[in-house]
Amino acid sequence: MITLRRDRDQTAQPIHAQEKEQFKRLFEQENIDHLEERMLVVETFLQTEKHISEQELYDIITNKDHGLSQDLIADTLDLMCLYGFAHKHHFDNGVLRYEHRHIGQHHDHMICTKCNQIIEFQNNQIENLQLQVAAQHGFHMLQHKMEIYGICSNCLQNRLAVIPLAAAKKGERLQIKQFTGGAKSRMRLMSMGLRVGDRIDVISSLNQGQLVVALDFKRLVLGRGLAQKITVQSMDPKKV
């Protein structure tokens, strides 16, 4: 069974209060400086129910007229990760984000490549299967993470049925519906082995650069202008 965790409920509040007190005792025990300012960072972080960047946390604190330096906020986040109160995540968009780490709890992530929404989920079958696979290889698993990249349901609903290939995202599986350029560009695409009806996978797609797609077992590199002349449609995952 998969449990999605888009929003946390009020049960998180007692946990946050407990962790805030643990954090304070630990910092006092380790004689870490600027305790009052750091506790403000901790409290603000625990009040956020999302994966947050250092800059976003700094902006929240600054908007509340608390004059903390960004260096102190960054250092406090590092300490929170060191002592097990936060996780660091480098998702595929390259931004370093932090989330709460509650002892004894684990979840994985689905990341929408269009809107960058991060959806948390739990699946006991996946967790047990990973332990079984590790045991079969004589491997003692200490930690793991799963990140699934794709397009969320909201973006799928709002997306046009047919788009130019240039607008596609990395990882998408598409079907070519039409070539919209002139005879010269159509001949070039056909000489590369592309045909209407072909199913392709987007390997990489830079904002203003080339696209790399896979057709059967071949990799093809397309310029942005040429990719704009290929009309594609998303494949239904159930039919792929």
C-alpha cells in the first residue's frame, strides 16, 4: 500500500516540540554559540512543512524582522543535519533542500519535472523488498533513498495533448504525431531515422540547447529549432 504525504497533520506538532527541546539540550551540552539565534532558526524550520532551501528559510526569517545572518542560518542547518534533525536533498533541479528528519520514520519522494512539486510517499512493500534484495547479496543496508521523477497529476491535466518536442521534459516517453517543418527539415529528420508514429524517450533536454532522444537502441541529437518542428504526444503509462 502506498501512502501519499502531501500535507502533514497536527500530529507533527508534539514531535516538533520534543525535537526543539532535544535540540536545545544538545546545543547547550556541546557549548555551541549563539544558542538563542540558532533556536529561532530551528523553530522556523520546524514550522515549515515543505522541502526548503537555505535561501527560502533566510527569506522567511528576514520577513519576520529577525536580523540573522545567512551564514549563521547555513551553519545551523549544517548542525541540524549533523545531529540528525534534518535531511539534505539534492533533487534533479540542482537546488539543495532540507526537510525534517523524524527518528524512526522514513519516506521517499516523487518529483514533478514540470512544476517541481515534491510528493512524499511510504510503501512498506518497497521497503521490505529492498531489505530482501540487500540480504540476497549479503549486503547490510544502512540507509537509502528513492526519487521518482515524472509529471504530477495536476500538470498532466493542464497539459496540452500534443506539444512540440522542444517542450518535452527529460525522462518523458512520447510518440511522434507530425513533422511541421518544410520539406528540407522533414527529409533531415527522416534521414536520421525518425518517422511519424515512432516512440521516443527524452534522455536530456537543456532549456536553450540540444535534445538527446532514444529511438529503439539509438541516441539522436536534435537542435532546439529542429525539435520545435516535431509534434509529439505523451504515451499513456498503462499502454507503454
